[in-house]
Amino acid sequence: MTSPEITLFSNELISEECQNSLPEGYKFRALQRSDFHRGYLGVLRDLAYVGPITEEQWEERFDAMKKCEDTYYVLVIVKEKGGENDGEFIMGTGTLVVEMKFLGNLGLQGHVEDVCISADHQGQQFGTKLIKALDHIASERGCYKSILDCGAKKIPFYEKCGYEGRGFEMHHYHDPENEAALNGV
């Protein structure tokens, strides 16, 4: 008997409406500890520099995130494989990080991060559905709002998802080597 998958959060937070919006053969689910070999890092590499991560490093980071209960919600879209290679592979992901605030009467604020759909699945509304699913989780968790940072090219997409521009993104890198890798310098 196989042991149950260790998930980052309960799949019960994913709305049935969002789940049913996906085409047949696809589903939303929480990131699993065993997803190292299912293409998760490959999808992230379509977004930004990831680095050479070993399976042991993956498991250590997953376990550390799991210990921060009610904070990290890494949602993936999986496509079920058929034929000889039964199983699933990840073709999309997005993360909701829930921040506790003193503002907003001790409110919770959602941060949407690392939204990416694999290149061969873009243009098929998966991104829009992923944002809707992350927004649902934020609402279920009691977040009074969700925010995100994106490049100028992505603004129309996020506006279509109901997000509005407010202010500007600012950043200060503390590791010059990591900054160069992330920015392709």
C-alpha cells in the first residue's frame, strides 16, 4: 500500500467551481512533496532563474514551507498522462503567501507570486483560471486583499483578472549574484 501524498495545504480549499472550469484531464491541486519529478521546477524555469536544486534540497524547502501553517499555498495545475507513462505532470503553478498584518484590524493580506503556465499551454485560459483559484483560496483564508508584482507586459492580463494598478514595485537585492541570475545579467 502506498502512503498518502504529503500536500502543502488541504485540497479542500480549492473551489469546486474552479476545479470544474478546467478541461477534462486537468486538475488543480496543492503542491506535493513528491512533485520534484513531475515538472514543477521546469514550469518555474519558464518564469525565472531557478538554479540547480537537488531532490534533497527540494524536500528540505517543502518541509520548511509546510511547517509555516496557513502561510504558503502553492497551487499547481496537473495534466494526467495516459498510456505507458501513467501519472501526472505539472503544467502550471501559482503561489499565494498569506501575510499577517497589524493594518486592517489585524488583517490578512495575500501575496500572489510565481504565476506561470508552461509555454505549450499558454493562451488557453489556464492562467486566468489559476488566478481565480488563488483568489478563492485568499478569500477562504480571510484575506482582505491580494497583491502582486508584475512586469508591464503582464498588466493587461492581471487587469483582466480583476487586479488594479496601485503604486510601483520597488526592490533591493541583498545578494548581487542572485540578482544577476534572476535578471539574466
